[in-house]
Amino acid sequence: MTRVLFILLLAATVTAQPAFQELVDSNLEQTITDRRWLHTNPELSNQEFNTQTYLRDTILEIPGIELIDGDWGTGLVAILHGKPGPLIAWRADIDGLPITEDTGLPFSSINDGVMHACGHDIHMSVALGAMRVLSDIRDELPGSILWIFQPAEETGAGAFQMIEAGVFDDGRLPECVLAFHDHPTFNTGETGSCSGWSTANVDAVKITVHGKGGHGAYPHKSVDPVTIAAQIVLGLNSIVARQIDVNNHAVISVGKINGGTKSNIIPDKVIMEATIRTHDEKTRNEIQERIRTTCLGIASAAGAPEPEFEFFNGTPGGYNNPELVAQCREVFARVLGPENDQTYPPGMGGEDFSRFGQVVPGFQFRLGVAPEGKDMTLHSPNFHADEKSVGIGMRVVSELLFDQLSRR
Ligand SMILES: [Zn+2]
Ligand SMILES: [Zn+2]
């Protein structure tokens, strides 16, 4: 009897899985049209006006989707209503970059000096495609999905703007938030996952080193801020190497030094700027303190006034919730094959998806968009995502969202 019940239950479970590939196939052509239009019409951060109009018009044609009014700037928020059940969120970023496209694609950018060089056209179109697939089966969908089309990822401002504007307010707090970034480090048909910290706190510091100006021939009558700045560069480089636990990732890079006017004049001051990348909050705070004490010590040893510091805390580190990652990887392996469910190590780049993940458990994976053997990087004039990734993305995203709702 138990065995019969088990078989019946198993049969019910198997038949409950919608025919995702057929649904993807029937919605693919329209979604490729979206992708090409979006690729042709890239717009810069917080200026995505035509993009927003296109997304709005497109979404209004998809049954079962409600557009949510709000102060989203050039962003857009919508809910696909399924059966009564949990709410989860999907995020797609929508901005392009100030790069002149050089891909030779027939649907290349028509906007001078602006390009979807980070592949956000793939993010948007796959989201629209997955929306269509899930809209087709909304009567079976075990919950609802909040779709966040976020502007200004490239400036690190957009996610913060959406949260401040209340994207998660008024009963819209999701149980988790998911997203992908298309990525040429993975081939088309692969996904990449990184459990735990995956992106960094993107912080910066501006240090004004004060000295006492004078003639370059008589340095003993001056306090030379150029020499102090040089020592500070080496001192800062030693912080990560000698003072931070190697298990806690950190990077300091001095990217800009400005001072002086002429070879034989010792200037009054030198201004230096550095990027500071960390993962956890403790290291983030600790490293700022170490920078301060290192600079103060070096300046003091040279008999210089105290340097001034301006710290800028930017996009926070992205933490991929390990439980969510494990669940999603089951879907990747099932849909794409276990060999295509890849992983990647934590990086020190930034992504403001992390802001959503600070509110609810989040996971951003990578969707492979490199045709086999192609060497490409994001943010380059010849970056072009393999268009096959659109259909694959639709399949992965729609199954992933369905699966997440089913688990809750
Ligand atoms: Zn980018
Ligand atoms: Zn991007």
C-alpha cells in the first residue's frame, strides 16, 4: 500500500513539472527581438528612458503581470501573480556603458559612444523571456514573483535607489532575491556559482599629504610630501601583506597621485587616491584604521603635519547565501547537466546586487555567454554575448524561480 502511494506521489511530482523547453521555444523569437532592440538602444546609468518605455510596453503585453507604481526613476517594478503562496524576487539591471561598440553585429548600438558592453541587454531580455514562460503557466505557479528592473548598476547607485524608493515595502518583502550576470569566463550552456562572499566592498580613500614647499636644491629646508607619499604607497601595500589575516581577502591599490608643478620645486602637498576592496565588515573597518595609522606614522616620522583622510564607502560586498546556492545548483545540474554546473572563486570586483542581498537572502550566479574558445571580457568594445544564451537563460531562470517557489 505504501509502495503504491509512493509511486502515485512520484507520478504526481513528475507530472507537476511544466514543459519548460516547449514554453521557452514558443517564446524565444519574441525574446530575441527584445534582446536585439535593447542591444541597439543602450543608455547610460539613470538615463534609461527609452529602455524603460520599451520594458513597460513589453511587460504590459504579458498576461498576469502587474506593474507597480513607484518612484523608481528609470527603473521598473512588476509582479507576476501565481497561485497564493510565497513571493520571491528576480533582479535585472538595465544600463549601458560609455563605450563605442566595435562588434560588427547587425544590431549594434545606434547611440554614439554608448554600448551594452556589460551584457545587461541579456539580463533584461532573459527576464522578459522568463516572465513570458512563467506567465504561460501562472495557474500552476506556486507563488508570485517580484521583478526588479534596476537602473544604474554601473555607477553603483541603482540598487540603493530602488531600496530607498521602497521596492520591498507595502507587502513586497520577498523571501529571497536572485539574479545572474552574463559572463564570458563561462561558455554558453554553463553556469558559474560562488557560495559565500563573491564580490567586494568597493571603498576608496583620498589622502592629502601635507608638507612644506621649497626649492628642490635644498630639501633639508622643506618637508617633502612627494617622498612621504612614496613611502605611504609602500606602507599601504604592506598593510594587506603583513597586517591582515590571509583568510580575509583584501586589496589596496593607489591609483592616483597628484602633486607638484615643476621638477625643482618641492610642493606643499600631494593628493593620493586608492581603492580599498574587502569582503567582511570587520576587515573593512580594520583596514581603514590601519591606513590611518600607517599614514600618520610616516608623516610624523618626516616631521610633516597630519595628513587628511576622506573615506568613501561604496557598494557593499556581495554574499551569496550558501543554502540558496546549493538549492539553485541542483536546478543548474538538472537543466544543463552536472558538468555545466561550474563554480568560481570569490572576486574583488563590485556589484550592487549586494544591496538587495543585505535585506533578504540573495544569490547572483553567472550565466555563460562565451561561444567555445572565444576570449572576451566585459566592458570591452568587442564584447558580444552568444545569443544562444538567451534561450538557455530563459530555461534556467524560469525553472529556478519555479523551483524556489515550490520549495517554500
Ligand atoms: Zn559592468
Ligand atoms: Zn554588469
